[in-house]
Amino acid sequence: MDTTSQKHPQGLWVLFFTEMWERFSYYGMRALLVLYLTSTIVNGGFAYAENHALEIYGIFTGLVYLTPILGGIIADKLIGQRKSIIIGGVIMALGQAALAYSEYIAVPGGGGDALQVLREYWLFIGLGLLIIGNGFFKPNISTMVGRLYADGDPRKDSAFTIFYMGINLGAFLAPFIAGYLGEEIGWSWGFGSVAVGMVLGTVWFWAQQKKLGTIGFGPKRKFDSETATLNGRDWVEIWVWIAGIVGFIYLFVKTWWTLPEELTTWIVRIVALAAVTIVAYMVIKNTTGKTEWSRIGAILVFCFFNIFFWSGFEQAGGTFNLFARDMTDRMVFSFEIPPSWFQSVNAAMIVGLAPVFSLLWVWLGRRNPNTPVKFGLGLGLLSLGFVVMYAADTTASVNNLVSPMWLVMVYLLHTMGELCLSPIGLSMISKLSPPKITSLMMGLWFGSTALANYLAGALKGILENYLPDMNLFLFLVITSGSAALLLFAISPWLKKLMRGID
């Protein structure tokens, strides 16, 4: 593992392509989910009302970012990052296959109530497997990127930006392939294609693991050389975990539907309280000294502002998707652009702009904005994007479809905001976290994104119930803009909390 030369270690490219295929899998499903849920039963969908589909989307994407907290703890304390990534990859491939099956067994015209109930079982089994699988995968691959480099290595920010390009390369390809197959041929083809992508990513990680050196193993693993691979005992443990998770999700979905709503509400509350208690205990136990506690405080403040950013940004998979379908003129000569293809715009811009931003931070040198200011810039650009989206929304109607360039402009502003915040946030967590709980703190970071994703899906319904005259996009202009101004104001104090880390 080379941490002294200017060349990045080979392990970065192993993780780059593993994450690329995983993001291909996730963003392909994300591009299709709301469209699939709101599609008519005749066309193989579920014919859910838009607000109901958005709520399912919000709960699902929220839990996708919440389970990494548990996945981080399990990796840190029990099985290590390598086994976690393999387990997560296999579980997510099975989840995508279950989604494909939920449409595969559909019958034109509906097929009766019994078949629809069976289809819903497989739908939620698939979503459940994706939630758990992502919890094992997501925090641990990001943690492994950080561990490729020694503390203070100046290449770390650059490495996370490169890694972020891998994320977005997969996110760019997915809507084109999975979106076309799902919308034009059949939903099961779309979900099936992303299941294949997840298998490819997992196999690549397994085949290339020697290039990762000795990072990513459990706390009790001892090494006799500079490289190590998963052994037979590791694989037995991996398949035990996979079998247990699949059995748990199957029984959970089958049982959950039979429980009274009041009981399920209390179960959710108890689990949430237990999760908060466990995380707090782990942080308290493994954090020592004023410097570490000060940095933990900085992480919590960043997590708070992270919620404002992603609750707006993640409108992309929900309300933006529906806007593209219903309010956008998608005809180019005789070809109609599938709505899901707009999900590739952000990823394409990330791939194009990430090197520019990476070079920009280096070129600025001493004038390079510190992390709090970069976060504020991200939120400010998000707010400007919603100014454009509000203008488009107030102009468009079913009889007055608007140019797709409105959405393209929104995605451009939001992409620039994302580049100011997201890769910097991943790097910041790896630098500010106490060494013993880096994966846990990465999970906590994704936990704040979880809450944001839930709000992204639920916000439209919440506003309709409590502020019926408030336009969703105008509301997001106000909240994200206010958060940006507040962050600029407190940036000197927040910089002090970071105790020399920038």
C-alpha cells in the first residue's frame, strides 16, 4: 500500500469499479421505482397514488441510508469491511431479483386480489433486501477508501473525488440501460439488468481483493504478509449471514402485514430509541479527550445541515421524475425521451465537473474555502436550483409542457452544489472520526442522509396537509437558502470545532 508517492494505490481502482457497479444497481432501481409504483396495473405496475408512491420512495431511500449505521458497527466490531461488502453485494442482487419477480408474475389486467397481494409481498421483500444489503455495503466501501491512505496524506481528498466519479459513472449508465429496458420492454427487464450489475460489482471486488493489501478485515485478523484474501472460514461466515438475512426479511415481510397498525408504530419507536441508544453508547465509549469530542461535535453540526441539502436534492428521484413524465416536452423529432433518462443528467455532469472541482480546490491553494464554507456554497447552489424549478413549475401545465432545459439547468446547479458538499463530507468524516469508530461515524453521516431522504419523499404530502397553499419548490428555496446563510454565519465557530482539520 503506497502512501508516499503521488500515484494512487491500485486498491482505489478496485473500490472505484465495485462502487460503480453498485451505484449502477441502485440508481437503475431508483430511476424506475416511482414510475413503476404509479404505473397502471394493466402495464404491470401497482397504480399507487403519487403521494403514496412518493411516501414509499421516501421511507425506502431513508432506510437505505439509515442501515449503514448498523452495518458500520457490525464491520468495525465483528466481521470487517471486506466480508460486509460481499454480504451486501449478494443481498442487494437478490433484492433486485425480487423486484423483477414482482412484475414478472403480473398478469395483464391485474390477475385478481390474491395475485396483487403476492406481488406486493415480493415488492417489499425486494426493497427490504436492498435496505439491509446497502447497510452492509455503503459505509464500509467508503471507509476502505480512507484507509488506503495514511493520516495527513494530501491525496485523500483527491481520492474521494475520484471515487465519487465512480459512483456517478454507474449512476449515469443505469437510467439509460435499466430505464429503457424497464419502460420500453418490461419492468422486470429493468430490475433484472441492475441485479446483473450488482453481481458484476461483487465478483470484481472478490477477484481483485489482493490489491487492497491487508485493509478491511475484522479486528482479530492477524497478517503474515502485505496482502491478504478471504479464506474458507470467512466464506462460511459470509453465507451464514446471507442466509440469515434472507430468511429474516422474508419472515419479517410476511409477519409485518398481519400486525395491527398501533403495534407496528410502537415497534418502530422502540427500534428507533434502541438504535439511538446504541449509537450514543458506542460514540461515548470510543471517544476520548477534548479534541476528539470537539470533532464529534463538528460532525453532528455537519450532519444537521446535510439533512437540508439532501431533502432537497433527492427530489430528483420523486417529484422531478414525475415532472419529467407529466410536465416536460420530451419529444426530439419522432423520438420520445423516457422520463427515467433525465436521472442520468446529474451523473453525467458529476463525471464532467468532478475533475474541474478537484483541480479548482488545488489551484485555489491558501484561498481554498474551508469545509463549512464549501457546505454553505452547496446549500446556496441548491436553493438557486429550486428558484429555477419553481419558475418551471409555475409555468408548466398538462396543456403547456415546458422545455427539458429547465430540468437540465436545475440539475446543473444542484450538481455543482453536490460537488461542494458530498465528496468533501465523505473525506471530512474519515478525517474527523475517532479511529475506532470511523465506520460507525460514516454510518451516522448516512443516517442524516436517511432522514433527508424520508423527508424528500414525504414533504409533498406534509405540505399538502399543513401548508396547502405553499408550493413545494418555493418551500425548498426558502429552507435551503436559509440553511446556507446560517452556515456561512457560523463557519468560523465550526472551523474551531474541527481542531486543525480542514
